[in-house]
Amino acid sequence: MSGIVGIYYLDQQSVESKKLEAMLDILAHRGSDGADLWCQNNVGLGHRMLWTTPESLLEKLPLQDNAKQLTITADARIDNREELISLLALKDLPAEKITDSQIILEAYQKWGKDCPEKLIGDFAFAIWDERKHQLFCARDHFGVKPFYYYSSNSIFAFASEVKAILCLSEVPRKLNEVRIGDYLASMFEDRVITFYQEILRLPPAHSLTISTNQIEIKSYWSLDPNKQLLLDSDEEYAAQFRQIFTEAVRCRLRSHTQAGTMLSGGLDSSSITCTARQVMDEQGITTELPTFSAIFDEVKECDERTYINSVLEQGGYEPNYIYGDKRSPLADIDKVLWHQDEPLYAFNLFLNTGLYDLAQKQGVKVILDGFDGDSTISHGVGHLRDLARQGKWLALWQELRGYTRNFDLPFWKMQRAYILNYGINPLIEESKPLKLVRRLWRGLIRRIKAKSSKPAVSWNTGLNPDFIEQIDLEQRRQTQRKPLIESQIYQRAEHNYSLVRGVMPYTLEVLDRAAASYGIELRFPFWDKRLVEFCLSLPPEQKIRQGWTRMIMRQGLKGILPPEIEWRGGKSNLGPNFSHGLFTFERQRIKSLLDENSESIAHYADLKVLREAYERFLTRQASGDEEMHLWKVLTLGLWLEKCLSEFSDSNLKAETVHNR
């Protein structure tokens, strides 16, 4: 994790170094190990350094090539270094003396705009090409590294965080109400817009080229959902998974200081932690691996200590804990909102920031995180639908029997649902009288449900109807809804969608900013390009078998994971702890927003509906969806009241580190 900034004046005016300095100063938290900048006429690049790899200790950014025709600034970790060093014939220096930014610059020299396709790792970079008088920028395949930009007829500016771009007087500070609507409606499919008009995100797996007369944005890579891997045995699949996953962990352990891991007790974090320990043992590293876990004494249904301890009992770990039920969801909210540059949707982020704070105090700069291994590995449940559509009822019955037993679900209810949807309904579609009967039956059920005393919660609950109409949010919602999957292999299409949906880069950006505020770089082994492509290509039987989901990981890490985790059915739901924290610590803050300080949200929110939800919240009768609506409006209100006009508040800025 580092910080990058840049200015390119399209009208040919010269870049003032003090503007780059201001951008770098406000990103001081992203790099405490130095800062530097480079200016040449109408172009300027800047960099904040955080040493996280052995090679980064030798890195000086911005970096120019020997001919001084190319200049790069980068927030990058390249994982296929050995392959690239060979392909680029970089033989003048030993590998350990070659920095990642040098590799990227050489890759651009050789392959031009196609260079991002050759890179594996997490990266956001910009290269000024003096020969072509153009700026070339790129972001990694899944959006682990952030890249924001502003473009007008006179200026192009970019940075790792929005606040740095807002330092420039040429950039307007205009609220983007369309993004507010998306936020309140929990829509994330727009991978470009931000909460500020005209400040945009470069989407994952995209490059951007800008010159004085044009800007070009293009995708350089996408997943292939049609590719299928066929091996001879289950053992071969398991062995290949183990090899690829181990490499994904190994290359992310590359750090000049001790890396740590998040350890929740779930399958994902435990797999990373146990594999990391094994890699360290193979490398002869005897120091203990720091782990960071949230535990819960009061909200016991969220506590995973039994599973956490099963990992720690293997030995070689240094456990660190926070008590998650002793923290408010709004802990350090002023700092959090300043660093996020937007309202906070991630309702469990307060647990992450508590762990990041603990890691910073332990001197840990790099943390491996198991974020959403579910999507990469895939539960494979879509295969059940494929079996039903193909009329393979016996195979479906066997899988459902195992699935419901392993995950403590109602077998007969699920069996009836599959028979109805894929056995009976197709017959009804072919019969007009039966279709009429079904329509009447559904109408009756809707009327019965309408009489229920519990209020219905939908996507627009708590939103101001006038605001919905003003930005045409209903139409926008329709265009962003999950696409209808018509693929012959539903499971594969569903797996692909889970990997490319917009909530993924959004969450990675939130986590990046949260960790950066504590001087920490997060690394995500499950979002290794090689691992993602491998898992998507697997036959369905490697994803779900005998009712066990994510079978490939359970089998591939056999002997590495404790049996208690290898064969656990599910994981705890942290929702009860969020409800506990909101109720215990923040009732008055919600009441104050809805009753006394509602001006900031009245344009966007239906205060009457929200006040009714709050009354149910006080008696612990509110649904989880209602609590989430209260949370979104609450953090939106706090952000609008405090952060929108306080980017210069010295109490919220990280301490500036000058090292130029």
C-alpha cells in the first residue's frame, strides 16, 4: 500500500510542485516511509512510500527510465516476478535488486498498452510517455488497488484517494446525488461514479490513456466462464488447487517485516493462516505468525473461539484479540468518514478497524485477509438447479439430502421447492388453465401476506419518494439488477457473476482506505488471478459433492486445516453483534439525527418511515433490513454534516511526513 498522485495539464500550463505536495500531504497516512514528486512542464507525478516488500526498500518513485522518456508512479506488488524478469531479459541485476516498478516500466517498454495483461498482482500505476506525449494508467484485475481521477478540457488529475484530487482548485466539489441514491438503495453495479460529480473510478481490469486530444478507457482482461478444466481424478484437482492456493499465499507473504493474518475461525481465514504457517515452516522461518481475531463475550452466537483455537493449537502463532461486542459500530466515526471520503455502508467495518489498530500497535504493516473466499471457491449450490433442470432427480435428492444435513437446513422444504420450480412449473407454463390457477393462488397468498402486522421492507423503504423520482432511481435500479441467467450451466454462470459484480471492487476500496488509515497494506490470496481462473473452470462436482460445498478447498487443504474447520458446515453471522452495538451505543445518535438534525437527510429520506422503524428498533422489533436502512441514513447524515465541508480540518488529517 502506497499513495500515488498526478496532474496533467491538457492546456499546456506548467504543473506547480506545491499542488503535488498538497496532494501528497493529505495522503500522508498511505506512506510513512517517504514522499517524492517529479515535474516536467505540464505533467507531474507524486508518490508516498510504504515499505512492504524487500524490493520496496530499494524503490525510488516516481521513477524514470535511463533515456528519461518514461516516468512511472505506482502502488503495486507484482507476484509473477520470476516469469517477467525472464521474459524481459532483466539480467543486469540480481532478482532481489529489481523493484516492482522497474518491472512494470520494462513491461510497458516491451508490450506498450498491453502490458497490464502480463502482470499478476495488485497494482495501480501511471506512466508518462514523453515520446507519445500521453499518460497511460492501469488498475489490477479485481480492483484491489484504487485509482480515482478527474478529467476536463484543461486538466487530468488522479490519486489513490478522492481527497487528494479535491485539493486542486480546478476540481469542483459537487455532490453526486445519483451516487447517494445508489447507496441508499444498496446498488453497486456502477463501477465508475463516486459521491462527487466528475470524480470517477477507473474500473478493475481497465487501462486509461489520455493525450491532449482524447481519452481512451478499455478493458484489458475478463474472466472466461466457458473455460472448463478436465483432469483425470479428484486427487489431481485437489493437488492443483493446493499448489495454486499455496502460491497465492506465499507471494503475499513477501514482506520486509513480519506479515500477519486475519483469523475469524471461518474456512477462508483459517485456510490462509494455516497455509501461511506451512509456507513459513518450509522456508525455515521460526518466528510466530501474528493473527488478529475478534471475539465476543456478550454476543456469544458470534463467538468463534472454538474454531480459532483449533488453528492456534497447531502452534507457531502469536494471537491478538479485540472484544467485538465492546465496540460501537460508529467507533472513531469522524476518522473513518474522513478516510473513506463517503458515507459508510460496511456495517461491520468497526471490527476491521479495531483489528487494524491492534496490528499497527504490534508493528505489523501487511495483513493477509480472507475476504470473500466464498465467491472465488464457490459453494456450487447452483449445481442443484442444474440437476433439477436436467431432470436428474435422484442425483438432486442425494445432493440435497447431504446439503441439508451438513448445513442444518430443512430437507423437505428445499426438495419441494426444486420439484415445484423445475418439475411442476414447466408443465404449468405449457397449460393455460393451470397458469390461471397459479395466478389466482399467488394473488391469494399476496393478500394474506399483506395483512401481516410486520411491515414490508423493500429496496425503497425509508427513501424520499420525491428524491426517487428526481433521479429516476427506479429506472436506474432496473438497469442494475442481477442479470437473468439463461446459461445451460447455471452454476458456472452464477459463479462468474459472483466474481464480477460491482460490490466486489467497492468493498475492496473500502477495506483499502480503512487499512491505509492505520498504515497497513491488505493482501487477498483469494483474489489471485490464477486462483480465480482455476476455480471458475472447475467441474461442478469439484465445488459441491455429497452436499459439501467448496469441496475443492476442503480436499485440497486436507492435512493443513484442522478437521474441525475442514468439515464445518457454515460460519457465524455477525449481524447480531451489529444489532447489539447499534442498540447499546447509538440509540441516542439515531434519535438525534431523525428528530433534531434531520435537515441534512430530509431531501433523501422518508423521515416518517424511518421514525417508525426507530420505534420498533427501540423495542428490538425492527427487522435486520430496517436496521440497515437506519444505519445507511445515519452514516449518510453524519458524513453530510461533518465531512463534506471539513477536508481541511487538521484534527482529522494524518500527520504529514516530509521526506523530499
